[in-house]
Amino acid sequence: MTAAPDAPIVVAGLVKRFGSFAALDGVSFAVARGEIMGFLGPNGAGKSTLIRILCGLLHPSAGHARVAGIDVAADPEAVRRRIGYMSQKFSLYDDLSVAENLRFFGGIYGVSRDDMAARLRYAIDMAGLSGREESLVATLAGGWKQRLALGAAILHRPPVLFLDEPTSGVDPESRRRFWDLIHTLAADGVSVLVSTHYMDEAEYCHRIALISGGRLIALGTPREIKRQARDAGARAAEPTMEDSFVSLVGKATAAQRAERP
Amino acid sequence: MFGRIFHLLVKEFLQMKRDKSARFRLLVPPVIQMLLFGYAATFEVFNVSTAILDLDRSQESRALTDAFVHSSRFRIAVPAASERDVRDAVERSDVQVGIVIPAGFAELLKKGRTSPVQALVDGTNSNTALIALGYVGQIAGSFGQDYARNLAERTGRALGRPMVSVGLEERYWYNPNLNSRWFFVPGVIGTLALITIVNLTAFAIVREREVGTLEQILVTPLRPVEFIIGKTLPFFLIGLLEVSIVAGFGMAWFHVPFRGNPLVLLLGTCLFLLAALAIGLLISTVCTTQQQAFSSNFFVLNPMFILSGFSFPIPSMPQALQWLTYADPLRYYLVIIRATFLKGVGLDALWPQMLALAAIALGLLTVAVLRFRKSLD
Ligand SMILES: Nc1ncnc2c1ncn2[C@@H]1O[C@H](COP(=O)(O)OP(=O)(O)OP(=O)(O)O)[C@@H](O)[C@H]1O
Ligand SMILES: [Mg+2]
């Protein structure tokens, strides 16, 4: 599955500087329709920064990014109508119920009164929240909250979904369930860009982008990433995803250090 | 646009409905504060602008004039040549106190009789009047006592009891019983509305920023301006409600009269609340945590209170501070609220205050909205 230039997500030479520090240093890639692209990288690699630029929350310093065919820097508002976003930390209203949260987000996404009931049903079924519609969010367990956040992000049926560490702090059973949802959405044609620190989750992605120090250091299917690691001299003969991550990031960091003493 | 704002409003009211302690926080402290101020507060003033007219031109009358001037309570602001001058100065609010020593003042004292001094005070305008009047009485009283003692020593016998009495010119009293509560209640209303609205606005927005819901909202098609409107409109309504409740309480409990046009007060209140919302919004743009918002609010609200003229009369402040008070919306609102309550004046007299409030509100709102949009990046 390779992405064409008119793919739902196209990033070209993206740079983001905070003062003199480059959080992103020329990143390029594309995500195809229905593709799940995983973002892997150490803390501070620039994953959240990249996702926030693609959502129109941050302005890129240089380079281009097109989401759903729209330049994010030129028309962030149009982009927002076509994307769903789950930020790194849970950010729905604890003092509202499941249904109230969904109705609120549906409302500000412009879901019409006539469509609202059907959309709520869709999001609640999709996120497996039936029976908990009237529960206050504060009373939900972690896995439920995460699925609710996903439900809120897909109410308006966006063709592109950005998930920033959506499963952090959630038990394995809930994580498995969450990833089933992601695969269902992708099968419906939604393009998903998801960052994670869990190596097993990386295996569920169609392709993986390995990011370190603001640069893309490897890009490919999980199998391709492992092969790259082996070719680059990973210690194990059959490197796991974790071995590959450690060895590729280690090598890239050493190279970057040599470049910028 | 209206649909999105509507949904934001629904959400805000749902959250408020769920916040049981909010009702308590919005109602009980203001009422307690009002009672405290109403019963406990008195203040000292210095340098009350004054006009003194000495029609007696005797040694005694000059001594009394000196006693006023050297007390540091009064500052002679207007030279008066006639009673008409004094009257005009008080009427135009050029001075807050006018003192007239009538001809024959010394004559009466020498005979050991009570000698009157006239005081003209603008009783509405500020609490200063009330306190200043107290000083006039005190100074005149101790002058009379010293004089009596002197006279007894010089003549070797007591010639009755010479006294200086302070007579009040009643024409200028809008607050005839000099009831300080009447003066305080309107002031408390304004001050409490400011504190409540700035706090509510700043905290509500900073909370969304801190929790992360602001970021979640910003990736929706909701525009920053729509967010601001939806977020502040409920607080605007709460502000109106709070002003009504506290005012109603003050009128019922302290029997403060309301002599003006409620619509004039409503207009002033709306402008004032807009300025307060803008200040809360501005604070929210420089704070990322509620902790920061808490200390910022304190540092912003305290000077506004001090500069408003509520407890410290503006004419007693150093010139530089007096200039600063022109930027304080509370200063104008206090004038509006006192004037509508106690004097019953209308827009024809209050338009400068209204205009100033409108300008401040507009300026602050513009800066706040621009800053808010920038702070998102
Ligand atoms: N607003 C900002 N101002 C200055 N520096 C920032 C800002 N936002 C992020 N950074 C810096 O940019 C770098 C990349 O941050 P980012 O949050 O994108 O990393 P990340 O890959 O998401 O890390 P994590 O795995 O910890 O979530 C970090 O060094 C961070 O400190
Ligand atoms: Mg991150």
C-alpha cells in the first residue's frame, strides 16, 4: 500500500522551529486512504508536534502539509471539518455524561438536529459504549474513556483520523479492543495516523514511521523496518520490533550528534 | 455559527447545573461581604479639596482657618471671595467641602456664646464627605475648647461656655442622614461584580486549557471568537443576576433608595461587565494553569479596587496614581451606580462615564480577542 501525491495525508519537507530549536527538521511522507500509519519515536522526537501541525493547531515553519486535499497552513478551518483528533491526554468533559459530551462535539461539528440521533448511535455502538450513555465521564474506567474520546472524534465521519498515543495507560484487553476499532475504521476507508510507545501496537499498523530528533529515520511496513534494522547491524539475527527501534534510533542519534556537535 | 455557539452554551449551563457548590459560591460570599462593608467600614481621608470663606476676618476666624488648613485633612482648592463662590464650587464638585465662617464669629465667642460655622458638603458623591464633615466638627470642637480655656485664664472667670457649632447647609444633601451604608452598598455591588466576573472568566478558560479540552475544541470548526462568545455569555448573564441580587439585598436590608432610571444602571452594568469579561479573558491568555490565574487575578483586581475610589478617595492620591485611575473601569462604574442609586441622575449627566466605560471595554475586548487567538499557537 503506497501513497499517491493526492493521498489524504501528504507531508513534504515539514519543519517546525520553537525559537532556534527544530522540533521537526524536514519530514516527508504520505498516508493512503484506509491506511494505518504508526508513529514511533522516543520522547521529544516530534510526534505530537507533527500531529498538531496536521490538525492546524500549529503553524509549520517551513514545508507543506495537505490533509484531505487541503493545505493545512492555508485553510486550517476547512481541514478541521474533515479530521478527527485525539490528543495525547484525555480531553473530554468529566462533569458531563457520555451522551452530553457526544452531543456537544456533534453540535460544534455541525451535525444537524435530524442526524444527531443516528450519529450518536453510530459513535456509541462503534466505541462499544451502549448502556453507559448517561454515565458521567468521571465515573468511566480508562478504556471506556479512550473509546469515548474516539467516538467523539469520529462523530462527523471524518476521512482522516489523528490519534496521539490513544492507548497510553490503558489495560491490554482495552488496548486490543481499541485497535480492533481502528482497523474497522480503516477498512471503511479512513486514513489513520497514530503515535504510540507500545511495540506490539506498532505491529498492528500497515506502515511505521520511525522518528527521532525531528527527523524521519525509517519508513515502511513492520517487516521492512525489522529488515532495515538487521541490515544496519542490529544485535539479534531476528530482531523484534523493540530491538529494531532501539538499534535504529541509537544509530540515528549517534549520526545526528556527529553532525551537530 | 449560532448553532455552534448554542451548543457551547448548552454545555456551559449543563456544567453549571452540575456544579452544586457554584450557586453557593456565587451568592453567599457577596452577601457576607456586603454585610461586612455595610456594618464595619469607615475610612480616613486626607487632603479633601476644600473652599474656605472667612467673612469675619478676625484673629479668631484666622486661627480657626489655620486649624483646618494645618490639620492635613483639608486642602484649599478654590479661593472663595463670596458665599456664592463656595456654593458654586460645591455644586460643580470642584471641592467636596465648603466652609463658611460668618461675620460676627469672634464677637459671639468673646461673649461666651455659641458661634456657628457653616459647612457645605456634597453628600452623595463620596464617603469622603461624611468623613470630612466629621473632621470639620472635630477641629471646630477642639478649637472651641481651647478658646474657652484661654478665655477663662485671661479673664479669671468663666463667661459661660463659648463653643463653635457646625451648621449644615442642607440644600446639597442627596444623602440627608449621611448614611454611610447608602454610600457603601452601591460600591460593594460594583466591586463584587468585578471580582466575580473576572475570576469566573479567567478560571473557566484556563481550566479548559489546563485540562486539554480547549485543544480538543480547537480542532473542531468552532472559531476562537465563537468560543469566546459562548464561553463568556453565561458569565455576562451571571454578572447581571449577581448585580440584581446584591442590589436587591442591599435595598431590602439597608433600605438604600434607588432614585434613578434602572435602564441607565443596566446600560452602565452591561458596559462594565464587558470590561470585566475582557480582563478575565486577558488573564486567561497569559496563564496556562489555574494556579497562575489565581495569583494574576489577585494582582490585577487589587489595584483596580484601590484605584477605584471606593475606599481611598481619588483626590487624596498622588497625581500619578490619579492619572492611573482613569484606566480603571471600576472608577466609572462606581460613579454610575452611586449616581443612579442616590442622586437619580440620568444619561445627560453620566454620559462621560458611559463613554469611558464603553471605550475601555472595547479596547480591552479587542486586545483580549487578539491575544487569545495568538495564545493558541
Ligand atoms: N510549544 C513548544 N515550545 C517549545 N518547545 C516545544 C513546544 N512543543 C514541543 N516542544 C518541544 O519539541 C520537541 C518535540 O515535542 P513533541 O511533543 O512533539 O514530542 P513527542 O514525540 O510527542 O514526545 P512524547 O513521546 O513525549 O509525547 C520536544 O523537545 C518539546 O520539548
Ligand atoms: Mg507526544
